[in-house]
Amino acid sequence: MLFGWLLTRQQDRGVRGDLLEIGVYLGKSAIFLGHHLVDGEGYTVCDLFEDDAPDGANEAESRKSYPSLTKQAFERNYLSFHDELPRVLRGPSSVVPGEVPPRSCRFVHVDASHLYEHVHGDIGAARDTLLPEGIVVLDDFRSEHTPGVSIAAWEAVLNRGLKPICLSTQKLYGTWDEPGPVQEELLAMVRERDDCHLSVQEAAGHRIIRVKSKEGMAAPEFPPSRHHRAPAGPRPGAPEHGPRTADRSPASGTRRPTARSLARARARRIAADLLPPVVTRAVRRGRAG
């Protein structure tokens, strides 16, 4: 909701500039950002994908957290929703300053490495690429497993001129411009909703707006994938629940177990009772595979 509202507000105010995402994983937020591109704007994404990390700590992080990430997987997902790919930078986020022109972006989403040294550099890159009224979004700024992001984010607030616009459960939205106007509009918007928790605090000279979704809050509209197929409706004149067959329960519509399926289930129970646990687990793993 915050992504969509902030991006649309920029468009309504005539703020034009490119979009940048540092760290894309499999493309969920990138796909959403792509729907907010305006004609004439560029879109760049950067990720290490399956390449080697620049240092040992980053390599260990990538192997542990992103073993399934490949450039091909990201591109396949993105092209399920869009006709064209964004500009894809394959490599560490340190390549961004040399590839994205200064003061060219209106919105930057940072969700790459969680290591302090890398996040510190990503925040600096975001600051240099943002236009006036540009917004940076820092992911995982408060997660238990990402203390490096927390330190880099609040260090930027205290020492590097970053001004918080608002906080959600996992993201810090900020700007290097005056946050007052966008905060006032944000407060007015949230106060008109009944699906958000809202609190406002003061800390170190900054107004901190916290927004949290209530249970049941609906996600913004998201155009369906090109692979989406709407479920077929009942044929005209067909019974509402379809024809009753011999192996379906008249009351519930579920299939009755056949003699063959009952025999298989009994055999599995007997095998589980008689075989050593290590053999049983190996068989189950093999069947799952």
C-alpha cells in the first residue's frame, strides 16, 4: 500500500525520474514497481544473482539465504507480468554508482545484502542517485537477523542526513529532502482508513510515523500474470455440484476411498511399524523426491 501510494503521489505531483531496485530476489517488488513506470522513465535492477560475491561474508550470506536465485528465474517471473525487462545489472551493488547517473531516480528500493558495509554503501548510492522529492526504501531495517541493516539505517538518519517519512513493519521510507509535506498527506490518508494502525512519535528531532496493517487488510490491486487462467464456470444447465459418481460421497462431494487405496494405506502403516526408523525416513525422502 505504501509503495503504491508514494509512487502515485509522485506521479500526481509531476515528479519524473527513473526507478532503481538494489536486490531483486525473484522479482515480486520489482514487478510491482514496473507497473508504476511512466513513459520516458527508466528502470534499473541490480542483483548478484548466481555470481560470486565480492567477499567471504557476502558469499556465505548468499549461499544460505538465496540458493535458488538465478537471473533466469527473475527474468522469467518479471516477463510473466511485463512485456519488457528492466535494465538488469548482474553483480554486487557496488556497481550501481558507476552505472546509474547521479540525481536521476525518484524512487530507490534497497533490499540487497544485510551486511553493514554493503548496506552503508547502498544507502550512499541511493542518496547520490535520488532527485529532489526522491524516496528511498530500506528493507529489513528492524529484523532480528539483520542488525547490520538496522545500524546502517539509523546511522544514516543520525549522521548522513536521511529523514524518515514513515516506518512499516519491515521497511523504512525516507528522503534527503524536507519530509513534512509528504508526511502530512500520508497522515491524512491513513486516518481515513480503518485497516491500518497508526502512531506518531518524536525521536532525535525526527517525527516518526509508524503504520501497520490490521488483520484482513486487502493488498493493492496487482495485475494478473499472463499465465493466469480464470476458473471455468459451470456449464449452462449443468447441476451446481456436477454429476454424482459412484466413488463420491453424496453428502460431502469428496471421493470415497477405494479398496486399492485402503490396501495401500494399510501396507504403509505395517511398513512403518516393522521397518527401522532410519529406513522409513529414507523411503519417505525418496518418495517425496
